[in-house]
Amino acid sequence: MQTFSNANSGAIVLSLAERIIENRAYLSEIDGKIGDGDHGVNMAKGFGMAAERLKGKEATLSEALDTLGTVLMTEIGGSMGPLYGVMFTEFAEKLDGVPAIDAATYSNMLHAGLEGIQSIGSAKVGDKTLIDTLVPAVEAFDGATANGKPFDEALDALVAAAEAGRDSTRDLVAKIGRASRLGERSLGVLDAGATSCAIILKELSLGARARLA
């Protein structure tokens, strides 16, 4: 059975921070079309702060995710700070004390993060939010493992579904948040939260996949 070690996998969160910071301008550009235009700036600030606290430490993946979640929840404004903050702290809780992370544990982590977001937000699939990325990604991962696929192939399925979910938001009308005021004018633009969520899920999955044994 394929697993990867929780110990010393905190570096995955540093890679994640790098990707978000790299995409800061792009995420803010997308957000500027139908939102406040600060998504990339806020995300890069939060992820950068978390990375500074983790640098030089041999953190477990659960410890690193908890650090990231806490920073996002307590120090980043806007709607995304609390949503992603809850997601990452829920991820961390499910991995806490687990030495070897297998596909079942990874699924539990994903579900906990999704439930955390749903507990503080009302968005559903089709509302043009990060939920349009996260839900199909979780379903694809579970579907792959249920069909007997190994952990690495389930991670590939998750990433493909996350990116398809992100792309689906281009054809949706926003129902939640500032963009919802634009109605039909929100068509034709990717949702910034769905886009950052796809980056996050891909980087987490690549990090896990590279460490599988």
C-alpha cells in the first residue's frame, strides 16, 4: 500500500506558499474582473507569513498545515482568510499523530477541510466559488480509490477534476459574494477562489505524490 511520511513533509506547505506567491498578480487580475481585486495580494501575504514561520524547521505536514491555517484565520482579511484557514486547520487535525499517510487518511483530510468550509459558508456547486473546484476534486479522489486505483493515480484524478472544476466557473453566474451583484456580467471569467483552490490542491497532491513509497 502506498503511503508517505507525515514527518518532514512540512516542506510541501513551503512549496504551496511559493506557488501562491508566484500567482499573486494572476489571482488578483482574475479577482479584479468581478471582485475586489485583492485575492492574490491577500493570499500571497498569508502564505508568505506562514512560510517565514516554517523556514528552517523540520515540521510535520500536520504542523505546517496548522501554522498556515492559523495565520490565514487570524491575520488575513477578506472572505478567503477564514475559509482557507478553516480548511487547512481541519486538514492538520486529521493528519495529527498519523505517522504514515495513506489514501484513506488523505480522503479523511479532504472531507474534513470541505466540511469546515461548508460549516462557515453557504456556497454550493454551481455558485461560482472554490466549492466548484473542491467538491469534484474530493469526489474524483474517492471515486478513483473506490475503483481500486492506487494512491498516486487517485491524486492524478483529484488534480484533473480540480482543474476541470476551476474551468467550469468560467461558464457560471456568481451567486455568492461581491461578484453576485454583477449577475450575468460575471459570466466568462474564472472565479479567483476556484483558481487558487486548484493551485492548492495540485501542489498538495504533487508534494504527496513525490513522497509516496
